[in-house]
Amino acid sequence: MVSEPTGLAIEATGLVKTFGDNRAVDGIDLAVPAGTVYGVLGPNGAGKTTAVKMLATLLRPDGGTATVFGHDIVGEADKVRGKVSMTGQYASVDEDLTGAENLTLLARLVGHRKPAARARAAELLEAFGLTEAAGRQVKKYSGGMRRRLDIAASIIKTPQVLFLDEPTTGLDPRSRNQVWDIVRIIVGQGTTVLLTTQYLDEADHLASRIAVIDHGKVIAEGTPGELKASVGAGSVHVRLRHADRRAEAEQLLNKILSVEVRLEPDPVALTARLSGTVSDAGAAEQAAKALTELAAAGITVDDFSLGQPSLDEVFMALTDRPATTQEESR
Ligand SMILES: Nc1ncnc2c1ncn2[C@@H]1O[C@H](COP(=O)(O)OP(=O)(O)O)[C@@H](O)[C@H]1O
Ligand SMILES: [Mg+2]
């Protein structure tokens, strides 16, 4: 695989797309290193799909430029198309066919002879945990199986860049983990993955770098660590048995965690947002120490948890307001 001298799979400068007077994508710059997973994180309506569709040559930009492995997405759209794939766009899965039939058909369409097409289908079904369901009609698949088949269909011919647009939205935690494993397999084989998501933890688990987008603009960019450093590593939530011990608990937590402790409206609840400079392991260690010290002081704790920062917390930290979705869909 030949990459640019810059090592970038995708480079975008000032990309714009308007629908009427709605600037859906309002001047986005992106630099996606080859061979990595790059996360584009933002709420519903932020402009993720529109941006990805322009990069995949499915929509023509109204302003700005972008290249995929050095090829201009407008001037050399054919070359770009030869390198990219987007789930659910190029490869449409037929609900009445079985998983194996769908993948074999698609492999035939990209030029494999029948035995090679069958072999490629079998290989993907196996890699994505669908061998048992291979002979079943797709309309009888669960949501998670369907999502995995969609991804398999989009990599029949290994693309250099794969666009995964919210691949886990609406999936249960187990199916989400299966999709994450698949993303890791794909990037392990050298494909650059651009993944859009509404979940910070998903971007954190998979991506080497993340761009946070809001109203068509990139409002933050960096490694997950850098992003969390501006947001906080997560929050410790505590509920006490007795409200009259809260002042004491507050002092204790403040001393151990060295951060401000918030008293919740609920008279037995406290929250402390951990400093973003601590690692996940560090956060867990601090939380464990806090719990031990509370017990040692004879303060009874009914409920204790360490939560990862959510997209809302990221938006609160970056924009001083929660993530607003343009369509009130969730
Ligand atoms: N084909 C279209 N016609 C008109 N408006 C659109 C179209 N596609 C998207 N939009 C609007 O552009 C904005 C960004 O949408 P989208 O890119 O789908 O966001 P996301 O994928 O982040 O949810 C939204 O306000 C959406 O309503
Ligand atoms: Mg979208």
C-alpha cells in the first residue's frame, strides 16, 4: 500500500456543504494518518454523515478541498472511489438472500470467479462470527449480525480507506463489542478507518485521534488522552447511607482526589470529576482509595461508581453546554 509522503490517508481543508441556508459542514479541516482508526465524534445533526459522504465522493463539496491518499475527491473522484468503501452505501445487502449468498454475490461483482467468491465470503463470515448464520436469510438476522454483515459487505474488496458511519448506534453492548473487534481486525490488516460516533467511549476504545464536531465545525482535535485531559478522566459518584456524614465525606474525597467535590441536590449524594491528567488505571486507583478511606472513617456508602466521561461532559467542557441534537431523535 503506497501512502503519501506525509503519511496521511485523508487530508481536508475548509470543507463546506450547505443545504439551502443550512451550513451542514462549515469549514472542516481533517488530517487522518494512514493505517489508523480516526474518530469523528459529534451529536446527531453535527454534520458527520455529510462530511463522510463528501470524502467518499458521494456528495460534492460546496467549498474547500480534500484528498484521499493524495487524490483530489472532486478532480480525481474515480481514483478515490477505487480506494474507499463506505458501509451501507456501495454494498447493499439483500434481505431475502442468506448472508453467504449476499457476500458471494458481491464478491462476484468485484470480479472474483465463483470458487474464489465463495472462499472470500466464507473467510469474512468466519472472521465476523457469522459462519453459523451463513445459510440464514438476512431478514432473520439480529441487529448486531446485520451490522456485521454490512461491514463485511463493504470490505469484500479490501479498501485502503473504510468509512464507518455510526456502526454501533442502536446496538446492545455485546454486539457493540463484536463490531469493535471487527474494526480492530480491519485496521490490523492495514486499512485506514474513519469512524463516526456519538459515543466518547467508542472513540476512546478504537481511535488514535479524534475530531469533535458540532454544527459543522471541528471544535476540538487530538488523541483520546488529550481530549480527556480537557474534559476529565471521569467522575466518582457516591451515595451515603446518612446525610449527616456528607460534609465529612466531602472533605475526605477532596483530600484524596485533590479535585473539587460537588454536592448533589440529593442530600446523600456527592460527585467528584477526576482530573483529566490521570490515566484510566490511575482513576480506578484513586476511586478505590477514596472508597477505602470512607470505610475507614466509618462513613457508610450505599452506592459508589466511577463513570467514564460522556459526550455530554465533553461538550460541557468544550462549549459550556450539553450536546444538542438538531433532530430530537434520542
Ligand atoms: N440531503 C439533505 N438535505 C437537506 N439537509 C440535510 C441533508 N443531509 C443532511 N442535512 C442536514 O445537515 C445537517 C447535518 O446532518 P448530518 O450530516 O446527517 O449529521 P450527522 O451525521 O452528524 O447526524 C443536519 O442539519 C441535517 O438535517
Ligand atoms: Mg449521520
